[in-house]
Amino acid sequence: MDKEVGNMLKMKRSLWLRYGMALFVVVLALIFTRWSWPLLEPSTFFLFFTAIVVSASYGGLGPALLSTVLSGFIVNYFFTAPYYAFSTDLNDLVRWVLFLLMAGWVSWLTAARRRAEASEQQQRLRVEVTLSSIGDGVITTDTEGRIHFMNPVAESLTGWARQEAVGRGLEEVFNIINEGTRTPAESPVKRVLWEGAILGPANPRLLVTKSGQVIPIEDSSAPIRDAEGKILGVVLTFRDITERKQAEEALQKAREGLEIRIRERTAELEKQTETLQEQARLLDLAHDAILVRALKTNTILFWNQGAEKMYGWTKEEALGKSSYTLLQTRFPKPIEDIEAELIRTGKWEGELGHTRRDGTRLVVASRWALQLDKQGRPVAHLEINSDITDQKRTEEALQRAYNELEIRVRERTAELAQANQALQAEIAERERVEEKLRRQNEYLNALHDTTLALMNRLEIDNLLEAMVLRAGALVGTLHGFIYLKEAGAAEMMMKVGVGAYGPHVGYRLKPGQGVSGKVWQTGQPLAVEDYCTWPGRMPDPNFSAFHATIGVPLKLGSEVVGVIGLCHLEEGRTFGSDEVALLSRFAALASIALDNA
């Protein structure tokens, strides 16, 4: 409100001043004309024309018309005979009217010129205000490259004040150099004046400020033309791109970092893929059928070579099929109960009936385990099947023999002694078979545990020790060992020792030394009835308490990489072919574990 009142008072004062000035110059013209009347008598209107022009130039059309009317009446009254009276002579009236018309025309022209100049000044001021308010630096020059205008942003970026820069050459104030070479860059004004075209944003250049600071900028230039298209100068706009350059550099670093992470992740995935493929190849070495089934759909996801040999379907034929449908699985109890137990405990063991591709039926000892993801959620089933059809037939045959024996006992009471002897033989055979089956089951358990250990990546030393303990338990001894060949060395070192071998872990031997050295040298199993009297024994007194000793090679391909062995401390006990075969199977498991380590 106060601002509006102030503007009204200002306009009122301006109005009084303009009309007062018109009155003042007319009075001044009257005084000077009266004073110089003898000299100006022929040109009475001269000073009044001057007063009218001054009034029009200063005050505009209104004050000019006032000056015209006053001047006309003054000339008629003071300087036209009869003096000090208004003349009515026709000639004087014609002169007076012509004066008024001429003075009015001069007033209109002068006022129009004043309005044009004011409009031009206002337009120039509006342009300067607009250029001063934009966010980019703006510099205008004439055709000689001298600066006419700089906005505040240009002042801030160049370090030059507008008062200092106006009139100077552009190259002095707008000092730019090439970013790469740091050599002076071509003046944009010269190029615009030469080509007469707009120059878009150039490659990033560096602006050297008045203080010597270097700022990365982006600039563009355009010619300033008049209505006829003539070039009057050049307008140059530029902006500080320091933040953009920093953002681009940060983005580039982020992109490079992302590419590195992608390459690293790709390498990790490739390595994991190779590891999985290697594990799959190792599982293919097993004689048992190993398959992985999807949790919900029961479709086959993995099918090893053991499964191909056992059932007759190739991997390509089996993958994606339902194992229950493909193998015509016969369950010992409802499948819902089996799967519930699997989900609850994480494993299930039992006998299943399967059908081969050729229609032959077989019985398998099946072990199931639940595979979990990183969050502990079940995603698949691991199933290991061992063909026990022959075992079942043997059991059935034994059962039939036992039944027949019972009948014969009842029928041939007179032949009790002979029948009893035959019965004892049958029982012994049965016990031997049962012991063999027990060892077979223990081996299957070891295979199952080894497979799970490989999948869960357990420590190799713990896995090897567990194998030695389990093998010893099967043959009735607590004493066993595993020697492993050291890379690049001509010696083997005892890696695992249980029982009496525990204190000797780390013991080293060369090819041909002791039982393990002989096995390493020949690549064949070796069983010694009494190590104390064996000619090839080590002279070390620490091994004088060992008697029956057995060693079996650990192989990766055709290369012997270690030896697994057992011993008895009791005299009279020996290792036979069954023990050699059993330990050989554990040696195969240990080799798989070492290859996967």
C-alpha cells in the first residue's frame, strides 16, 4: 500500500515538474526575446521554437502543446503590432496559425522521438534484466569483439566486474583453453562473425578466471542481428559444468566398479558351475544310483551313470520325468507317511520296489535326504539306491533252507546229529552272509554320509578320519591310518591316525618303506599277517607292537595319492580277502573325497 502511494506521489511530482519546466522555458524565451528584441525582431519565433523543443524533449507531448499555446499567445500579445494587445490582422493571424501548426508538428515529432527513445531504453533495460536473471553466464560484444554487457553470473564465473569488463576485448575477460592440451582455444566471437551462424555447445573447455582459477565450462554463441539481418554483435552464453563433470566421473567410476563386480560374479558363477560339474562327475563314479528329485513335482533333476546302468534309462530320457512313474515305485507304506517323515527328520531309509526299462523288477535299499537352500527351506530330494535284489534272493533262499531244515529235523529225529551238524553249517553260512550284509549296509551308510559331506563341504580331515573309524569298526579293530602324498615331494605323510596310530600323525616315509611304502610303490593292496616278523618292516621301535596289517592304495585316476590301512595289536588275528575288498571300497570313497576337496 505504501509503495503504491509512493508511486502515485512520484508520478504527481513528475507531472508538475514536466509542465512546470514547459512554463519555465516559455517564460525564459519571453525574457530573452524581450532582451534581444532589436536583434531578433525578424525572427521572433526562434527562441519560442527552442522552448517548445525543450518542453517536448523533457516533458513529452502535453508540456510541448502547453508551450506551443503559451508561445503563440505571447508572440501575438507582446511581439505583434499593436503591442500589448491581441492582433486581429489577417496576415498576423495567418502567421500565428502557421506558428501554432508548425510548433504542434515539432512538438509531436519531438515527443514521438522521446517516446521511441524511452521505449528503446525500456526494452534495453528489460533485456538486461532478463539476461541478468538467467542461470547461465551471458556476455554480449560488438563486431570488434569488445564487451558491451555481462550479467552477474558471467561476472561471478570470470571474476571480472561488469564495470571493469565493458569495453575490453573478449579474449582478455573470457580466457578459455582446451581441456586436453591446455592451449588457447579459438575465440567463439570471431567464428560467429566469420560464419554468421549459431554455434552450439562446444566440447568442454576450461575458463581461466581473473584470479587464475580454472573452471570447466560449456559455451555457445549466436550473432545479434538488426531488422535488416545485419550483424551488430555476438551474444555468448556459458555455464559452469564442474558438478556435471564430477557427476560424470562418479558415474564412470561406478560403471567401472559395476563392471568389475559383474566380471568377478561371472567368474564366481563359472567356478561354481565347474565345481558342480566336477561333483556331478564324481557322483557318476559311484556304482549306486544317485538321483535328485524336485520337492513338489517329484521330477528328476539329476541322474548319474549308476542310475543309467541300474535302470536302463539314459540321463536325457530320465530328466524331467516323475521318478515314481518312470520306475513304477512300490512303497513299503503310504508315500504320504514317507514324505512326512522326510520333511520332519530330513531323511528316510527303507526298501523300495522298482522296475527296470526291460521290465525286470528289483529291490533297492533307498536312502533319502532333504536338500535345503541358503534360507534353510527344502528344495529337493537326494535319493541313493543300492540294488539288493540278489541279497533279498539270498535271504529268501536262506529262509527256504531254514524251513526245509526244520521239516527235516521233525521228520528225521533219528538223524539228529547229522541234521544238527548241517544246521550249524547253515547257521554259520547265514551269519557269514549277515555279516557280509552288515558290512554292505555299513559301506552304504559310509557312502551316504560321504555324499552328504561332499554336498555340505565338510572338512576333509574329519571325513577321512570318519572313514578309517568306520572301516576299523567293520573288521573289528580300533587302529588305522591314512598316508597322503605331498605335492611336489617324494614322501608320504600320515594325515590321519586313530587308535595306536594317533601319536604318529605327521610321520613320513618314502616309496618301498613299510606296508604303506610298498603299496605306494606297487599300487596294489598288501596284507601282512605279522608286521613284527615281516622282512619289509620299518626298523622304528614305535611300530613293534603291530601285528596283522593291511594297506590299500588311494588313487586319483591311475595315480596313487595315498594309502589307507588297518592293523591288529592282538596276535593270531589276520586280514583276509573280504577285509581287503571292504577296505578297497573305503579307499574308493576316500579318493572321491580327496578329488572333491
